[in-house]
Amino acid sequence: MGTLNGRRHRGADAFLMALIGCLLGFGLSEGPGAARVRPSAGPGSGPIVGPGDGPDTDLSSAALNLMGRGLTRFPSDLPLGTVDVLLSFNSISRLSAASSPPAPAPRLRTLLLGSQTGPRGLSVERSAFLNAPGLRALDLGGNSGLRLEEEALEGLTELRSLSLDHCNLGDDVLAGPLLGPAASLERLDLSGNLLRHVRVGAWALRHFASSLRHLNLKRNHLEQICAGDLDNLSGARLQVLDLSSNRRLYDAAGFDWASCGNPLANVSVETLDISSTGMGSGRGDQLGGLAAFFGAVRGAAIRALVMRRMSGFGRSLGFRNFHDPGPGFFKPLGQSGLLSLDASHNRVVTLRASLFAGLRDLRVLDLSFNMIQEIEAGAFTGLQSLQELRLSHNALGFLSTDALSSLEGSRHSLRSLDLSRNFLGAVQGGALSLLGALTALNLSDNALSEVPVASLPRLASLALDRNRLRNAWGVERISAELALLNLSSNRVENVGELWRVARLPRLRVLSLARNPMSQCHPQGSAATTTTTTSVSSSSNSSLRILDLSHTPGLGVALSSSRGACDFPFRAMSSLRVLLLGHSGLSSLPNGFLEGLGALSHLNLAGNRLQRLSPGALQQLGSLETLDVSDNRLSAIGVATEPQAASALPARTKIRLGDNPFHCDCELLQDALGVGGDALQALLQGRGEGAPRCASPRRYEGQTVRTAMRHGNCTVAHHDALQ
């Protein structure tokens, strides 16, 4: 009976709510099922195929976690109804039909046995899992002494996901009959082993050729895969074939492609990953090796190609012995129906003319994280169906009409263009207007001092953050369809720019965070001297989220505007989220928040507020959360104000931590006047965010709750203090 030996250890509404949760930090839930639980094999280990990796293999509530307990054998009795068993990082040395599990476990679906640390390694005998016929996810990876008998997987006809990564397994794992019983296998992880030649045995044709979807052969010692090697997978529709990090693949000197043939002739591949493979790099000719590979797989069904970190792909900066790919380099792939090409994280400096000729079906092109400084005229010729172009993290300094003119073939299809994190200081006038179908444009983190001149009638999302803009002039001319505009982290000084862009009729999300905002001229220009246009005339009923946080001059600009900017939000009747944290506000005058009847989230944290006046909050009838932490509040409000009664709805949650409160009974009375859960928030007893007293001295450093319990407040507060 044969065995396989191993010896090495393995190495827009949803968007809006998500944005609210991130910015406010009020613990807004993503909802049930938003995140999957996936146990880790520990630092430095390889991936575990288990819950979250296979189809429908989420850890259930009936999970038994025994990882790292020092166990030397499979548990003798599993709790009734156990579905998932986690046994990684133990010292189990033997699995047999009588022990794993020892009694029938028909409900068992997930079994993790990776990285056993016993001195003899792990031995899996014939029919070892016979008592778990319903097993769907099995992890045996990372076992340095793994020994698998040929019939070890007998009976696992329902198995969907199998991990045998980093086990030092050889070619027999695919060529031999080991995997034969796994007739329903969809995911097979063989990464980090010692495979040199991939030859799938005849058993596959009879079993899982029609079910296999993910085949991971990453980080092996593969030298070649040739015509016929995968023939027994004929008809398979692989979603992922991962050949990445095989440094010797097709790298031998004088490799004969004529005799090798097309390795993918009879297999359909959704995503082929050849990142960090040899392809001739060992002999200093990776471009030639890649070209030969593309020619060999001509006509094979490949929908997405990933080729990151190819050592000789691109001439890089300061080298003369490397070259950028030339005209028609990718043309053979045009016969494969390629829809997505990921050539990111390489060293391309110049995009040559006709580089992508022939890729008429390509929809997504990722060239991010290269060193691109120049785009030659005609570089994108032949791309007739392109929908998304990623050029972020490159070295482009100027964008010309010639550079984009060859995208004319995609002018009706291109929806997204990412030029973020380049060195763009200017965009030639009208260059972007060639891309009339764009709906998303990312120009963040460049060196732009002016908004590019363009007409993009369908543009809905524009990112101009982290540039050098002093104003937003020209934004309103780009598109009337803008729904999301990011102008944060620029050099905008005039608060009036807020009302300039707020006139956009469909704008829903606007960020002007991290700008100086030290002046306020309602018409949007410091040079404007007329006052015929009021702030309220900049009506925008569509704006939902406004971020003005970290604008240190905002408080001074509004207070020194001589009445011109007293009601900055009056016309924003549909606003739901207003972020004013760390904006230099020292007071909230009555009427400051006028017009915000629909507001649900207000962040005023990190300002200089000394008192929270109920009159300023009276119109916020829909408010759900209010954050006034980290201010200078010694009191909350003025209880004698006529507006004090029910200033906030009862459901409003308030944060009051990190304020220097003066603890006396009037503080509690003021809290009742403010409304919401202000009283409960004040009396929060524990945690870092619990409000504390700064005065009088006898209460300094104590929580408000503790101090008030020692005070002599009225009976009206007795229940709250208990």
C-alpha cells in the first residue's frame, strides 16, 4: 500500500451607512453574516483551507475549538451535534478509521488538523474518515511528517475543500489515486510543496474533473506544464489556477515550446495567476519567455490573467539591460477572450504604442504600482470594451490629450479611471473630456493646484483629495451628476467653497476635511466684494453626508464673518451626517444648526465648546447620535433657557467623555434640559469614555456618577444615581 511522505512545516445606501460607521465610531453593525470566522494557523504559517474558504463552510455555533491543547489523539467522544472541530497545533500522530472520529459523526462538516507538532509527524491511514462521511472541509496542511495512505480519503464523497499545503508532497499527489474518492472536490490547496511536473492521473476524469474550481499550486518547484498534463481535467471550468511563485517555471535554457504545446488546451480557466514565475528571468529574457508563453496558450479559454512582480517585466529606472514590452506584446491573448489583465507591481516605465492591440474584449486593465512616466500616443489602441483602467501608484507628471486619445475606442464603455498617487501637476485641457462615459475618476494624492478642465456628463464620483487645490473652481462644470466629491486634505481657505459645490443638484457625499478653512466669503471667492448672494441661496436638498472635520480655522472663520455665515447649513435640509470634529468651534450659537431637521448623526468632538446650549440643538428632531467628547464642557447647558425642555429626542445617544465637568446638582438638571440620553451618558460609571469631574477639587478625577452619589442632589435624580 503506497504512501505519500512529507517532512517540512508550512510557511450607495450601504456605502453611506458604512461611511457613517467608520467616521462616527458609534458601533454601527454591519449586520449578521458580515464577517466570517476563519481560524489562523499561527504566525508565519500558510493558509488554512477551512471555514470561509470552501463553499458554505462558515463555522457554526456547534464548533469545538481544541487548537493548541497538546492533544496526542483524536477526542474520544464528540459532543452530540458537533459540526466543526478545530484540532490544529496539537500533537496527534495517527488517524485511522477507528479513531478519527472514533464514533459516527454524520453532522461533522469541518475538520482542521493542520500543523501537528508531534515528533513522528502525522500518519493518515486507510479510510481514516469513514465515520465522517459528510465532511466538507478538511485541513491537513503544515504537517512536517505527513504520511498519506493511498486510500486515506476513502468515503469522503461530499468533501468540497481540501488543504494539503506545505507538506513537502511530490508529483504523486496528483498523479496517484489519493484524491480519487473526493468526487465532489471544489478547492484543492497544494501550495508550498515539492511538485515539479503536474500530471493529473486518470482517476480525475472519472471523478472531480467537472467539480474542481480552485487549484492552488503556488510556491512549488514546477518546471513545466505541457500539453496533455491536464487532459484528465478535460471539461473542467477552473475558477482559479494559481501557478504563482514557481521561480523555475518555463525557465530552463533552451526550453522547447514547440514540443511542449498548449498546457491549457482542454481546460477553461477563469483566473490564471502566473505572478513571480520564471518565464525566462533566469536567463535574463523574461519578456521573451512571456511572449513565448502567450503564444503557446493562444486560443485557450482564459478570462483573467494575473502577472504581478515579474522580475524582468519593464525596464525599471536606471537600468539599460531591461526593456518595456513593445507593440502587440499581449496580442496572442486576444484569442483567449481575456476580460481582465492585472500587470500591477511591475517595473514598466513607458506604455508603448499598440501595447494592448488585439485585446478587444478586455474590460479591466490594472497597471498600478509600476513606474510609468510616459504614455505614448496609441498605447491603448485596440481596447474596444475597456470599463476600468487602474494607473495608480505610478510616476505620471503630466496627462496629455495624446496619452488618452487612443482610449477613444472605449469612450462609450470606460466607466472608471484611477490616477491616484502619481505626480500629476497638470492635466491638458480637454484630455479627460475624451472619456465621456466615465462615472468614477480618482485623482487623489497628486500635485494638482487647479481642478482639471473637463466635461464628463455621467461622472458620479470624483476624488481630488490630497492635492494642492486652493479652491473648487471648475468642479461644477465637470458634471451635474456628481454624487460623491472628495476635496479633503487640500489648501482650501474659504468656507465659501462649501456653498459653491453644494449647489450641485445630485451631490450626496461631500468632504472638505483637513483644509485650513480660515476665511468665510459666502459667494465662494475671497475676491468677491458683493453680498447679493446669501448662504441660504446655495440650496441643496440632496446632500446626505458632509465632512468638515479637522478644519482648524472653521470656528474663527464663521465667528468673524460679521453675520454673513451665521447659518451655514440652513439650506441642507436632507443632511443626515455632519462631521465637525476638531474644527476649532468654541460655541454653538442659537440657529447655528438651523435647517438640519433630518440630521441623524452629529460629531462635534475635539473642539473648544464650553457649554452645550439646548437652544442650539432644539431643531434636531431626528438626531440619533451626538458626540461632544474631548471638548471643554464644564456644564452641559443652561437650565433656565426657555428652549431647554426636550431639546433633543429621547432616543439620541450622546458621548460626553473627556470633558472637564464641574460636578454639582445643576449639571444633572442641565442634562435633563438637553434631552436625549444626556443624563445617562453623564452617569456612565465605567470605561475610558466615562465622564469625569475636573472640579470641585474634592471630586477631581472621579467619574460624574461617583461624585454625584456622594453629593446631596434632589430626589428627582435619585433613581438615576442608584
